[in-house]
Amino acid sequence: MTLEPGLQATFRYTLTEADTAAAVVSGQVPVLAPPGHWPWPERATVAAVVGALAAGVTTVGVRVDLDHLAPSPVRAELEVEAVLERVAGRWAGVCRARG
């Protein structure tokens, strides 16, 4: 497998009390805390490209741009998807993740 646009991965997650703004002290309500979901796009991105990378090679996130559009309550079923949009040179790829 080669690193090329179109590689993708999806995973699902059920929101728990530990993921809420109240639990991580970034707010006072029992809904998804924005800092708590930053690793999820990275997780999906790694899963999307891992089979196209040489042994011992991985990805490193260098930029995160998230929009928090609506509150997600405890027990919400969340889905995060990453799609490799382009490969820009030997070392750079751009994955779009949504959730």
C-alpha cells in the first residue's frame, strides 16, 4: 500500500462523564469538553495511513483546527473520520478529520 489521497479511517466513541467539561474543569456543564476530543482526529489520522507507512514510521500531528458546533451529552455516540486529502512532498500529508 502507498501513501496516497483517499486513505481513510473511522472510529466510534461513546461519550462518558470523564469526557465532559465539568469533569476536566473547562466548564460547568455535562457535555463534551473541547480539550477532551483533540486526540480523536489524530487517532483517526494514524489509523487511516498506518498501513501505507514503512515499518517503524508513524505520523505526527502538527496542526489542529477544530470547530465545536454543538454540545454532545454523556452517552452520545460520536463518530470521527479522517481522510487523506493530499500528499505534499516526501514528508507532508494533509488529512481532514471530522466528527
